[in-house]
Amino acid sequence: MNTPLITTVITPDPESNILSQEEITRIRDNSNSGIKNTFKKCALAVLNSLDHDVDIRELNKLLDIFDIEVLQLDRGIKLEITNAPAHAFVDNEMVKGIKEHLFSVLRDIVYVDQERRINPDFAFSDGHGTTNAIFNILRNARAMKPGVYPNKVVCWGGHSISNQEYDYTVAVGYHLGLRGLDIITGCGPGAMKGPMKGALVGQSKQRLYKGRFIGITEPGIIAAESPNPIVNELIIMPDIEKRMESFLRLGHCIVIFPGGVGTMEELLFILGVLLDDQNKDIPYQVILTGNKQSERYLERVDSFIRSSLGIEASNRYQIIIGDAETVAKEAQKGMQEVTQYRKLMDDAFHFNWRLHIDTMFQKPFEATHENMASLSLQKDQDKHKLAANLRNLFSGIVTGNVKEAGINAIEQHGPYQLSGNAELCHGIDELLESFIRQNRMKLNGENYQPCYEFVEQAK
């Protein structure tokens, strides 16, 4: 990387959390068992958030000369940053939003590390403990505002989308913002940035100046999807599964725009949860939408869901094409249904406690070649279990596409070997091939080499 570099010391805002001497000692621990390296990687991704064109491995080369240290002072802490990308600064002063995000990274990484040492729930050993831990992470990040009626729309979609698709996400966000709705995304570019940009304008027109634009990420993906400039609340979850559950617990409606394998992973996660019999009566509005040019994409995704998971799964979402205002109206209608239900059940507005999320969706999936080859891609299983296995499949391809460990494993061992029911695997392969043709598989969208291949199942 040839970007100019800056060395500086920054001070947190007064309301930021303070750290104990023990916590500072651990955040400085550069050993394999310490959390310093995770903090460095996430911090560098935040500092690079104004440059979305860099490859993850190119960014990681900067780690050799980049450093960030927590300085203990009598009155609190400061961060000493060595060789930060200059585009994170204006007139030698760090952009305020980037500074806030750095301290959010510090807050979340230190908190989870501390709780894992002293709190049994943070072992994530069972469903209740995992959900309780997620609640505590979100509470520590001040992500929940008790007493506020449901108003948060989760927006999912690809980082590599066309200009026309991006403009449509902005239009949807604008109409959501006009209705005073806040936005949660994965915090990156593309369909994660567009709804926030539109909602910011829509809320401003309504003279709403305290809008919330929440970005939820995790250490393994943040370098590939650095926080976009509109995110004003950044939350780092321990892994992708905790991130996914956070979306569902914190949000009140989900709008899904065109994307690639990461978007399919998200869609399969929510459908797998909603297909669980324990959730059949819980209202949760899911909308698939895109501009007119995205109609074929949405038809293909819908066809895949129907053929693999059945009509019950497709009944859990609606498709709206090229009508941003209707999307916003349906989202608002979904908010009203959630509000009525939670009033009836005397349930919290700020956290969806009643939603049952099976441990198969909570348990982290490690995308090794062995685990990918062992996935049960068979139709003769409960639909929510099949959704979980399909979700793991797409999650693994995300790993092979954009995560450093996955990219290195593919280079060393070759593509993942996938097998299962012939009809199901053919459907998956066709869907993935369509994503490749539409340049939806990588950040740069070009010269994609599949990190997977389908092989005949051994008899």
C-alpha cells in the first residue's frame, strides 16, 4: 500500500467506557493467547473505512508496520497509533466518526474478553447462555433503548452491486427515513451503505437529527467490509453467528436487497429460524426487494428457496420489485404488527426474547475443507435443519471468498469439495453460477475463481 501514513495520539470522548489496569494489560498482550492482534486488525479496518477498494491481504500487509497501544493515564486512557492511513485524517486531525469507531472496537473486544474469563454464560455452551451473552454485549454497547416503540429495519444485501441497484437501496432508505425508521446493516459498502444514506436524508427532511445507523460486524469480516461513513453506532460481535442473532434480536423488520453468497447466508439464517415450529406465530416482516433490473435475480432466489425449502419458506417473505415507497410502507406495517404482538405478550420492544434460535444456528461453523465436505445437503431432513446446513454452505463460501484464513486455505488445499442430493446440489450450483455471471462474488467483482466445486457423492 502506498498511502501516506500518520502517527498520532487520540483521546476518547468523556462518555466512553474506562478500563481497569488488568484490562489494559490484556489488550496489550501480543501473544497468541492475547487479544492485541484482534484489536489491531479491527482498528486498522476502521482506519481504512474511507477506502473500500483495498484487498484484505493488501490491508494486512500494513499490519507489519501499523500499531495501536492503549496508554494508561491517571485521568483515563489514550490510544497511541503508529502508521495509520492518512485518509482517516483531515488537516492532521482524525475524522471524528472514525475515532468513535476505534473506541467502539476497544469497548467490545475488551468487554467480551473480560466476560469470557468470569461469566459462565460467555462460554456460549447452550442456547440460553448464548442469547443472554448477546444481550449483555448489546447492552454494554448501549444498543438498546428501552421504551422506544419498534422502529429498526435490518437491511441486508451485497457489497458488490450495480450503480442502479445501489441507487434503489438509497431510495428505499429515503422512504424508511421519512417514516422515522432507523437502520441496522452489516456496516459495509453497497447495499449496507445505501439504505443508511437514504434514511439520513429522509430523517433530515423530517427534522429528525438523532437517527440511529447501527453497523454490526465481527473480527473475521470487518477488514472486507469496513464500516461505511454513515454508521454512527458500531458493534463488534465475537463471530458471524452472534452477529446474525444480534440482527434478529435487535431489529424489528428485515429488508433484503440483491447480493451474493453472504446475502443468501443471511436469508437462509432468518428463514431457518422462522421455519422452526416454535416461531410460527411470531410476526417478523421479511421483504426481498430490488430495482426492475433485479427482477431476474429475485426470481432465481425465490425459485431456489421454493425448490429447496418449500412453499412454507417462501410464505415467510414477500417480494417487491422497483417500488421503494411500498417497501417502506410494508416495513412500517410490519412494525405495527410487532408492536401489537409484543404489547399482547408483555414482551420487550428493544430485544426479541421470544424468538427461538436453535443451537445449530448459534454454534460457530468453521469452514474447513473437512467441515464443508461433511455438510448434509439432503432434502430428507427437517426444513429448518436443511436451512441451517445451506446457511453453513454459503457461510463457508464467504470465508473462502473474502476472509484471509479461508483464502489461504483455498490456495493451499484447493477448492472446497461439496456433495449431496443431486437435484439440490444442481440448484445450488446454478444459483452460484448466476452470482458469478452477475459479478456478485467478490468485492472487485472481477476474475472470480470459485473456491468450491461439486463432486459426485460417494455411494
